[in-house]
Amino acid sequence: MSKEEQVGRRDFLKTSSLAGMAATLPAASLFSQENPSLPKARPQGNKRKLLLLSDAPKNYEQFANAIRSSIKEYDLTVSSAPFNYQKPQEIVQAIQDTSPDLVLMCTPSVMTSTAQMSNGIGYTDVPIVLLPPDPELIMLEADLVAGLRTKGTTALLANSQARAIELLKVAAAPRVLEGRRAVIFGNPFRSASVPTPDLNEDLLYKTTGVKLQYRPIDELKPLLETVDEAKAKREMERWKKEAVSIVEASDKAILDTSRLYVLLRSIVDKENLSAISIDCLSFTFSSTPTLPYPCLAFTRLRDEGIAAPCEADVCGSLTSMVLQKISQRPSYICNVSGVNTQKSTTVLRHCVAPTKLMGPNAPAQPYNLRDYHGMGRGVTPEVEFPTGIPVTMGAFSKDLKDFVLWPGKTIPRVKDTDRPSFPNMPSSKMRKYCSNHLEVKIKDVDSFLQKIAGCHIVMVAGTYTNDLRDAMLRMNVNVIGPTDSSVPEA
């Protein structure tokens, strides 16, 4: 671009508000949020259709050929169409006419308004990559991308043709959880401990591609009566045989949760689920629990690659699914029990932990079988976590707009799980802390303390920062994390 063109574009910024007033369009469009519809299912095969929009299609023919030759992961068809930035309806119409899987919008050298474009385009379930003509003048494109993102559209900003191709590869891939299914037994989005009243099934699918269904907890009670008793007993014997020790748990408690595991596993297999959960805290402290405590059942499911978060935690379910899919390792969904700003560590606790933390083909971690919080009922695995390993912690925010992503490294910690909840009352046996705990060294500990997304965070062994950033970029989810994403020294 010539110097005169650059200066001219800057001058146009001065008149952008007037131009916007002269040619504004109604906010409602064929794709707008005033007329929302669920996203279409993203393609699962290797065929992709790219729509390249520009003010001069012939000028981009060579670039279109470069895209075809560079994106070898897919059988890519590229079609071109002209557009006038002052007529966003042309963009909407072109997308409707061609039904592309992704859009590359090469913006013109002269552009004076973004509000009318973002309002006119509104929401579309087709990801859009924007490529400015001058990498040193990206202000308007940045504003347009921001405007489209507020509509819910996945919009990505490139600052070179090479980066545009990289982003097109990201946009061409299905979302990491596309088409996966999950079932939660409990009141819709009203978990007893971690409610998310601002979410619904449509928003969840629109953001992540996951199809979630809620069912009443009472549906499980009669189904437990149909469980094959021989399978449940084999599961019980396996737990007992592989445990280092059985501290308090009774055979009855182990058999009860083994029945629940057999039932949940059958539901997972029959319905091809990637995640299943129960609002367990709605009954675990009751004098007459509705179901067996699911702790061991959830541990086994996680070890087998199924996301089984505690407490009907929706955001925990999605986070577990993402982390397990990317890492191919079981996840540990836990409470951020404490944050030590002097030591730059966080302590993670929960009663359910995977034994196959290092992966399905690695040896299981040693574990003891204990009752639930010293209450004389239920059974939980007390897992011995390895120290000195890198881990990734993550959590979706309660509105799914953000993803807190924090790397760390496990460090040695003195066992404190036997501490009573009421130390001045010797008759009380209830333990203060969950059966599992570990301490993780982190960076930017003060920032971590203020960015915690909720009651739970999910941890997996290993580091997956780049893959997770790409996954969230594809979902139009903002990533929150430390300024330095490298693993800290223990």
C-alpha cells in the first residue's frame, strides 16, 4: 500500500461516525441475535468449503491458490465473492447462498465504519477470519472482530496472509467437543453446590457443541435394581484387590457404589455419552441418601476416559471433557481449597480422584479405600499423587465466556486429611478435609487467586497450553491465565 493510501485511510477514520449514521442498518439481520438459532453441526469429514470475500476477487486469486495448497488437512473448496463493506446484507446473502464452513474476509484498503458491519452481519455460526490489507493499520478490523464476537460469532484477526492460513486451519477444525453428549441427573442448572442459573442447553451447545440433557435423580433408583449383581461383585472385588489398604470402608458400601458404576457405565455405553454426573451433594449428607455415594463409580469412569464430574457441575463437566479430550488422560475435578501467596502454591482437594492420572496405559497410582469424610458410610479412593510433575488446571467461567488456564507443578505435601472437622469435640469423627489433596506450584499466584472461576477447578497431568488456546479460540472463549505460561520450577 502506498503512503498516500495509508494517510487516506487514517483520514477516513475521522468521518467514520458520519458514514455510519448515513448508512446504518437495523441490528436485526438474518443471522442476528434478535433472531437466534442453534449452530449447525460442524462437518466431521475432511471436506470444507471456504468463502473468500473481498472488494476485488481477482486480486486474491493467487492467495486463494496458496490457501488450497497450504491447507492439506482438508479437501478444501474455495469460492470467491465481492462485498461492499457499506452493505453488510451482501455478506449475509453470500454466506446464505454458498453455505460455507468458514469465511475469509479480506477487508478493503478504505473502510470507514465497523458498527454497521457487525450489526448487519450479527450472529453467524460460520467462523470468520479477517485479513487487513495493511498489517500496520488494523484498528478497524480489530474493532470489527470485537463487534462480531459480542454477537457470538467466532471471529479471528490475522495480521498476515501466513497467519490467516494458520487461523483458517483452526477455524476449519470441528470444535474439540463437537457433537458430544452428556447427561446430568439433577435439577437443570440448579446443582445443590454449584448452580449455574444463567446457562441453558442452547447456550451450552452454541458455545461448545455439547448436547446436554438433564434427568431426575429418581430415575436411577429403580434402574439400580436391574443391575447384574455378578458384575457389581466383580467390580467390588477389583477395588479391594487393587487397594493398598481398606481403612474404614465396608464391603456393603463398596458393593453399593459398584452397582452404581455398572449402571452408569451401561448408560454411557448405550447412549454414547462423553460425560455423566449426579447432583450428589443433594443427598450425601442426608440421613436417608437417595443413592449410593458415587465417588468410586466416578473414579472408575474417569480412569476409563469418561468425564464424571462431581456435584452436577455443568462448567466442571465441560472443562473435564475438554481437558480429557486434549490430554487423553483422566481429570481431577477439585476444590481450590487454599492459595498461599507467600509460597506461590494452591492446595487442591476432593473426595474423587482418578487412579490413572498419568494416562490409561500407565500404572495406577496407589490408593486406600476410605469412607466419606469419616461419616461411617460411602467409600472414596485416597490416591497418592506423584510429585514433581507438570499439570494443567482449567475451568470455564459460569457464563462460558472465559476459560481460566493455569499451568503448575505438583510439590510434596504433608498429609492432613485425617484432621477432624470439630477438633474440640472428641466424639465427632467427621473429617474436615476431603480424602484427596495435593499442592501445586504456580506463577502469578495473586492473579490466580482473583481469577478463580468458581468452586471447582479441573486438573490433568501434562501441559497443553497451546492446544487449549486453539480450542478456546475456536469456541470464541477468552483465555485467562498467567503472563508466563511456562511450568514453574518446583
